Amino acid sequence: MKTAKQRILEAREIQRSLSGEVLGMVSLFREQKASVNKDRMLSTEGKRHREQMLKDKFEVYAISAIDKKHKEYKRLLSEASRIAELELLKEAPKVDEQSQKLFNAELAQLRGNIMFGMTPERSLKSLIELVEKASAHPNLAAQIQGEYLTLGNDILQRAGKVEAAAKLRHELLNNHNKLNRATKFEGYEEANAALAAIADMEKGQFAQEAKFSRAFEEISGTHRLMQYANRADDYINDHQSKILQVQMQNKDMQGTLITE
């Protein structure tokens, strides 16, 4: 099964490919518009009418083409989100019995070294060693999270000068963060990063106004295409008569958008 990151990359590629498709639309529109203007059989009014038909056709075609890509984009993001959420629900494998026994013995020894160290600095050194050993497995790290806070607080209470206490506090915080990271199984951080990336992508526009507004306005002659580029369902509801008219006037557009 593909990872959430792979699905996100596929979605981004779909979005990037939209630029090439829009460029192709604009090129084809200009070509057909030039052909209309060169047609000597058409009057000025006839050319104006034919050009409007062309704009309507390309507007409907563009909405349809963008919508197909947008739906695939959303499908990929939804799949990525599902994969990432499943990853977060996954449990870390249990610690094998031998490793747990060895850790318990080391914990007992280090706990004594921490509690009865000659100086706060020596106690801190033993506490850091405990974090190192617990970091070998997420479940071992989780087992000492609460005790770390208690032991760390005891070390701080024994600190004398303000400067020494500040240095100890800094070291304790760093190792507390390290211990917390160690409780996360492999893939946890990547899954969280994937969900954050998905949230950002879902908040943004699929067809970005800054990139496509001028091209869309050239195609449709109004700002309407940009207004509906990311809302195909609303376009279908608001402009059914136009879509039907385009279908009737253009054989290659029959079945496009409205009845899909």
C-alpha cells in the first residue's frame, strides 16, 4: 500500500498538471477565435455571436476538465488522510521479555544513582543515561515518562545557585523532549506531518486565482470561470441552461458536465 506522503505527492502532481492543461485550452481557444475572425462569410454580428458561442463552449469545457482533476486531487488527499490516521492508531510492538527484564534491572540501578547521587550534576548524568536506555523502544520510554518528571524535580530541588539551577533546568527540558519523542513509534512524525500538509492543501484553492485568473477571463470573457473553477457543482446548479445550450450547439460537448 502506498504511503500518505506518496498520495500527497500524487495530488500535488495533479495540481501542477493543471497549468499545462489550461495553457492548452488557451492556445486552442485563440486558434479557434482567430479562425472565426478570418471567416469572410460571417458578418461582424455573426463573428461576435460565434465568438460568444466559443467562449461559452470553452467555459463549460474548462469547468468540466478542472472538475475531473479536482475530484482526483480530493480523492488522493482523502486517501492520504486515511492512511496517516491509520498510522497514528497503530500500536508499537511489545517489548520482548528479555529486554524488559534487562531494562528493569538497569532502571533499579540508575534510579538509585539518580536519587542518591553526590551532586545534582551526577544525578542528572544518571537520568540522561536512563533516557538513553529507555529510548531504545517506545514502550520503554512511555514507562518512565511520569517518573522522569519526579526524578527531574528532585534534582532541581537540590540545585544551589540560580545559574546552576538554570543549566540543570535546560538539560532536563532537552532530555524530557527527547524522551517524549522516543515514545512515538516509527512513522508517527511522518503521519502527523502528512496530516498537517493535507490540511494546508485542503484550505487552499485547487485552481489558484493568482495563477489562472487572466487565462480564465480570456477564455470565458468574464470573471465567472474563475469564480466557479473550484466549485463545479455550484456551476452546474447555477448555469444548467448554458450547459444544455453548449451541448446542443457542439456535438463534441454532448454529455459534458451536466448529466455526469
